[in-house]
Amino acid sequence: MKDLVTTSFRHGVAVVVVNNPPVNALGTELRRQLHAHLSACAADPDVSAIVLTGTGRNFIAGADLAELSAQPALPSVALIIELLEAIEKPTVAAINGNALGGGLEIAMACRRRVAVDSARLGLPEVRLGLIPGAGGTQRLPRLIGPLAALEMIVGHQIIGSDAAARLGLIDAVCLDDAVDAAIRLVSDATSQPKASDRTDRLATDLSAFDDRAAELLKAARHNRAANAAYLSVRDAVTEPFDRGLAQERQRFVELVDSAESRALRHLFLAERRAARIDPTALVRPVNFVGILGAGTMGGGIAMAFLNAGVAVVLCDATEEGLARGLAIIRRNYETSRNRGGLSDQQVAARLALLSTGIGTEPLSECDLIIEAVYEDMALKKRIFAELDRIAKPGAILATNTSWLDINEIAAVTQRQPDVLGMHFFSPANVMKLLEVVRCAASDSDVVATAMSVGKRIGKTPVTVGVGYGFVGNRMLQARNAELEQLMLEGAMPEQIDAAFRDFGWPMGPFQMTDLAGLDIGWRNRKAHGKVAPIADALSELGRFGQKTGKGFYLYEGGSRTGKPDPEVTALIVDMASRAGTAQRQIEAEEIIERTHYPLVNEGLRVLEEGIARNADDIDVIWTNGYGFPAIKGGPMHWAESVGWSRIAATLQAYSAVRPLIHLTPVRKLPV
Ligand code: T1G
């Protein structure tokens, strides 16, 4: 068995080092070895003090999320903490990096704590649908006070070592080696009381505490874990330590088995698996990025790179187009500055990295060129033929197309291995998802480079294959296919949107369409000879959504909150009558079945065709690019909880009435 913990000795001080790559997560074997080493040090008469530290950029990153359960194999994290805190010898945590979750809970069981200035400390369990389960809700308030503990636990705020020192969470920040600094602290660690025995920081105005908690809970949309965390931190003020600990344990056990927490933990690991880059790949250096097309997408993509400190040259076919794009970028930065999100210096630094040009010649020295022009295949082919001529050898040529066949685009170049898709989502400087579209001829190093660039600019990159709409947009079409029919049968836009919001979506499909603009879909449908009778009729009336004050909803006085519009209802009822469709009361359950079952059914098709590598990737795409509620883990994780056989049977029933592809269940269920 690999040594995950080692102990060395310096002048009678035992230095216990945790080394469990990649992040020193507290898996069963690490816990077993750590418990054994601490027990041995406690019992060794030659050991006068104990320093505990980690390796690399992590002290200990918390419980191992891949094996977390209500009944972990012994020794549990709590048992290790109980052992550590009971040691009478001086114990000092030398926090060399991230001390998160159980990692910080272990550090708080030491009598003293010192951290390097780059360390990050937190109890972020709430973002995983959990609460700290090893005494964190009881010890942290005793060290830094209940209000500060509320921000860190309910608000899952992760702090740096300077803030930790100011709060009293650590005793010192060290600029040198954490272990050396910890050994210097050993001498007076003995005099320190256990965190669990301290009461000097607990005094608080409970009404102010409750008021702040209410604000945090509202921001957390009252998720169960946030509420449980609030109650446990409050227990630290009102209950004896042991009772607070027992209550924390009970709440943790309830949450760890909850569907919400399982979903959030699934996504945490799925996002990282999706973003993994083949370690043998030769990632190319990308220090100068060219973006062709200064429209909304091109401007947003430029900002994503500028925000990450990457030099950009933004080009357009015309001076007017370029000026428009620059104006968008400047306006966005002005807004961020006025809201206090960016300082003057930060805005200036970003804009200093931006240069501009007309046509494609200014792109000739770029390491990566991203085409973001109008969705027209002939235009894109012309552009890629030109880019092939002017781009330097080894430059990566990427298209931001949302739908088109990138193999066909690549075929016009003499450098097909260097061509792929980088599909950003609007607003590109905000949305996390990046679909890296691997063409038939794309070189693995090119795909790895695009994935690496995606991570570097703060995106959640997922590799997908070429196919109409790739993964996300293709499945979106399936999800929305029944919307018009549902309205004709009697479910009005406001009812459908309410059903989506009750499912957990931030907004329903019609609210989203009114926000984006009905004219976009209308233009797209006309270009492809498709129809959506109700949306087309509204567009013909110039009802393009919020931007025109009317869409599926009515926006009075410039309000951004739409109201149901009797004119829309009358238009739908009239269309239904002329189509001979009887209107009826449709329940929310049917709305969800006729939209979400086709969504996951299309996900099975995407898997069968190899356009998505696995179901986890689909979950990452939908929670990062389309707002699928993360507490349901993504569409495919959610479908598992519904049951694929139930989904297939329900689709079969709908398909018997209307034999349409999006209602026809996929022949074979996922393995
Ligand atoms: N368990 C298992 N694997 C983990 C992990 C964890 N806690 N944290 C990270 N990984 C994996 C991750 O999947 C990826 O794997 C690799 O490590 C690098 O991660 C007891 C119950 C520490 C700040 O919430 O915030 O403690 O697929 O890409 O950007 O009461 O990882 O790439 O091979 O994120 O350098 C609380 C979660 C748990 C911290 C490092 N702890 N981790 O960021 O690397 S609950 C957390 C992070 C708990 C206690 C309770 C970050 C990081 P691969 P990465 P990074």
C-alpha cells in the first residue's frame, strides 16, 4: 500500500505529512494512515509536539467526494478530529495550501494554525448540498465568531490567509515554509485551549445573526443544506458543544443521502472529468488570439480572453462592424466598473491587451483564430479558405458555429488537423460552457489545446462530436418540439413557464425567448424553411419580446417582468380553433413529460451516435450552458432518478397518438 502519510522528526517535533494526490482528499486509506500516524505520535514519549501539513497546493481538500456516505469506513474524519483535539502535546497545522471542508475541520482540531499567504480556507459544503459533518459548524464560530462563521458556512465563502488571520482562524501568515513557521509556533501552542472549549468569541446579537442568515438563505434560494447550516451555526451559540455536534451530525447524515446532494456531487466530479486533458497531448502555446467577427458573440469571446489576460486582435469585415463591437466591449466594461466589479486599472489592463483590424490579414500571427461571423455555410467556407492562406503554420482555426457541419468547413483548408469548433454560449464572457467540437480530422493536440484554453479562460469545456447542433442545441430542439402543440392544446405560455420554474429552471422557455428576442428564431426558421406557427404569428406582429415591449408576454412601462397578454391567449385560442385542436386543462406533469422526456431521449441518441462521450458530459453541458437545475444533477442524472423504462413507456404512449421522432423512444436503453 502506498504511503499516503509520512512522519519525520525535527528536534523532537513530529512533522506529519499528508500526500494523497491530486488534492489530499480524505479517502478511506488516507484516513486510516493519518489516524495511525497521529496515534503513534501521541503515544511516543520522544515526540514533544506535532506539526501536520500537506503537499503541493493542498493542505487537505476535504472528504473524498467519490466515496462520501453517511456511514464511512472507520476511522471517520470526526474520529481523527476527536483524536487530534485530545492530544495534550502542542499540535500545529502548517497550512501549505487549500484547507477546505474536512481539511479545515482537521486544522481547527489543532491548537495552533499557520498558513502560507497563498492558502485558501473554507467550509464550502453547502455548494455540494451538504454541511460540514466533522464539527466545523461548532468549532468555526468558536474561533471567529458566529457572524463570520455564517458567511463562511452558509455563504460557502472561501477566504485567503490574510482574512483568516484577521478573523482569528489562523495564528499567523508565513512567507516562508509553513512547517518552519509551525515549529516556531510550537512553544506556545500548549497554552492554547481546544477550539471546542472556547466561548470567548460566541457572544452575538441573535436577531442580527438571524437577519443576516435570512439574507444568505434568500440568496441560496433556501436550499436545504444552507438552512441546515444556519441552524447548526446557530446551535453553536445556543447549545452546549456536544449537543451542537450531535445536531450537526444528524443534519449531515440526512443531507449526504439526499437526491440534491448526490446530484451536486455528481456534477462536481463530472465537470472535472469532462475537462480532463490527455496528459500525453502536446498542448500548443496560445498567447495571441484572433477573433473574426465583432458582433455580440465575437465581442463576448474577446472579453473572455481579455479577462484571462490573453492578448486579442478583434477583426471585422467593416469599420462600422468593428466600431459596433468595440462599443459593446467598452460598454460592458463600463458597466462592470460602475457596479464595482472591476477597477479602473483592471479595465485599462484588459483594454490594453486588445487590438483591432479589418479583414483577415491582422490575424496572420495569431496562435488561435476563432471565427464568429454570421451562421452562413458559404460565408464560413470563404473565410476558412482565406484563413488557411494567411494564418501562420501551427495556428489553430476554430469556428464558433452553433449548428453547422465543421467537417465541411475544415475540408476547404489544407490544414484540416488544425481545424475544430469552439462553440461559446451567449453572453460568451459570462456563460461557463464551451463545446469543443472535434472534427473527423482534428488533431488530438489541437483538441487538447482548445480544452486547455477553455479552462484557462474560466470556461467549463466539454469535447463533443460534429452533428447538427452538436449536443446542447440538438437536445434543445427536442425539448422545445412540443411547446407549440402544448399551447394549441390549452397550456398557455405562462403555465408552461411556471411548470419549468417549479421544476427548478431559472426561467421558462417563453421568458427566455422574450429575453433573447423572437426575431432570432424567426429568422433562423425562415432561413431553414421551418415554421413555428404561434411564434411566427407573434413575430409577424413585431412582437419580438422584451426589446419591443411585447412578445409572448406584455412588458408595460419598460418593465423586464412580463405579464400574460390576453392578445396572445386570443391568438393561440384562435389558431387552435382553426387547427381543429380542442383546448383542455393540461397539468404541469404532462408539460414536463412532453418536454423533458424528449430532451433526455435525444440525449440517448446523441450517445448512440458518439457525439457525446458519455452521459456525464451531457449533464455538464446542460447545467453549464442551458440552466438545467444543478440540484437535479443534469438531464441524464435526473432521467436515471425518473427511470428510463418509465420514460420509454410514456414516450411510447405519446408517440402512439402523434408518431413524431422526438416522441419515439430510443430503441436501446443506455448500458
Ligand atoms: N474529493 C475527490 N476528488 C476531488 C475532490 C474531493 N473533495 N476535490 C477535487 N477532486 C479531484 C477533482 O475531481 C479533479 O479530479 C482533481 O481532484 C483536481 O480538482 C468531511 C463532508 C481543492 C480547490 O468542497 O474545491 O469535506 O478528474 O480540477 O482547480 O465535513 O478541487 O481532474 O482527476 O478542482 O486545483 C469539501 C472540493 C468536501 C473541495 C482544487 N471540499 N475541491 O482545485 O483542481 S465535503 C470541497 C475543490 C467535506 C467534511 C465534508 C478543488 C480544489 P480529475 P480540480 P483545482
